[in-house]
Amino acid sequence: MGQNLIPTAEAVSRLIQELNKLPGIGPKSAQRLAYYLLRASEEQAKELAEAILSARQKTKLCSVCFNVADSDPCPICRNDQRDPSKICIVEQPQDILALEHTGIYDGLYHVLHGAISPIEGVGADDVRIKELMNRLQGGLVNELILATNPNLEGEATAMYLNRLVSPLSIKVTRLARGLPFGTELEYADDVTLTRAIEGRQEF
């Protein structure tokens, strides 16, 4: 890298600050990533920047399940091989990736984009519960699978949804306790998730 191409300290500092804003990236990791990117070729850096911009510009939320997709409805919602009588409730789009990776679930999904957390000021109106209730009005759904994370917020959300859905005579199940309390769904391994789906129990 030529002398005139070396970024100023201010530019490097800004890059580290921006990387540090990413979830799970602490100051040390942000520094490592920044200096890795500085050593990478200009083509690699451009490809990363273009991939980020493309993901921002070309993806949207599915109007049915609110998963992140590049079409509306998303491929899962428009797949007529999926079972429309089952809806699995997850907190975030990345949870769908984890569940789909098991290859065991053949129903549809609904993404809440969060969980009820009074401590953080997140109530039922701040997640996509109203949209879920609208989906349940058609009478096609006979099982709701609660796959919220096994932590306090996920449990609070699951209990709230169970109370809300009970009058609709829809079977409400919860993923089996193969999932350790306090973990997040997206980090669970395939075997644990498969057992959790297959062993789900009525709420």
C-alpha cells in the first residue's frame, strides 16, 4: 500500500467506531476487523461495501410473516408445499434461518421483531402481535408454535400470546425444553432445535 493510500488515523478511528456499533462486536473485535479490512484488497473492500448497500436496498419485510426477503410475499409464505395450518412464532428473522436449517419444520412463520420487555419499555404494541392476530382470523390455523427465546423476555411474550390466542380455540405449543434457559434460538445447534420442535408441548 503506497504512502498516499494510507488512511488517516481519524478515518481508521471512525471505521472502528462504526464496527463497534454492530451487535456482538466489542472494541477489540472492532479493531481487529478494521485492520483486517485495511489489509484487504480494494476489490474485497468494495465487494463488502456493495453487499451491505445491496442488502439494505433490495430487501424488504414480507407483508405476511414479516421475514426479511427480496420478494413479497417471501419464498416460504408463497410455497404451496408448506403447511398453512401451523404458524411458528419467532422473535427475529435470523431465528427462521436456524429452524429452517434443521429441515424438520414444514409450516409457516411469523416474525415479531422483538419481545415484550417492560424493563426496556417494549410492550405488545411495539412488536408485530396485532398483525399475527389478523392472520389468525381466517380459521386456517390450528396450531401456533411459540418459538420465542428461552429467557425472561421470551417467556413473557409466550405467556402473553397464549392468553391472547386461547379464546380462538387454536392449539398453542411451546418448543421443548431442550433449549437451555437464557440462550437465543439462533445459536442453538441443529440437534437441539430438532428435538425442541419434535418434542413441543401444549402451552
